[in-house]
Amino acid sequence: MGLIGELLFLRDFLFDKYGKGEALKSWSGQELTHKDFSYNDIWYEVKAIGSGKDSVKISSLEQLQSINQGELIVFSLE
């Protein structure tokens, strides 16, 4: 589900905001980084949850902790 959330975020938000090439460069993919997307000084952490769930699991504080501006994005999937 995590990969689906990241792909939806790319398609629905980052492609329009940064263009496809830059959006894809910002994606960490399978690299072992703490943030799913980083573009200049902005980061995004994407979580996907099943419908009916009301919380997400954060694996480590580093996923949300940063001196830079960032956002947690949550997709609810069926």
C-alpha cells in the first residue's frame, strides 16, 4: 500500500507542482532514506492506510523530524 500511496502522490500532486522529471528526481524510491520525497528544502512523507483506519504508523521520529519544512501526506485506500 505504501508504494501505491507514493505513486498517487506523484501523479496527483508532484507532477503538476514540479514537473514529471523533477518530481521523479525527488522520490527516494527504494533507497533507505527517512523521507519519501525531498525537493530542495521541502520534504514529504507519504503514508497509505486502509479505509476505516484512523491512524498511520510512523516507523521512526526521523520520518517527520527535520529542520526543513515538510508535510505528512495520508492516503486512505480501499
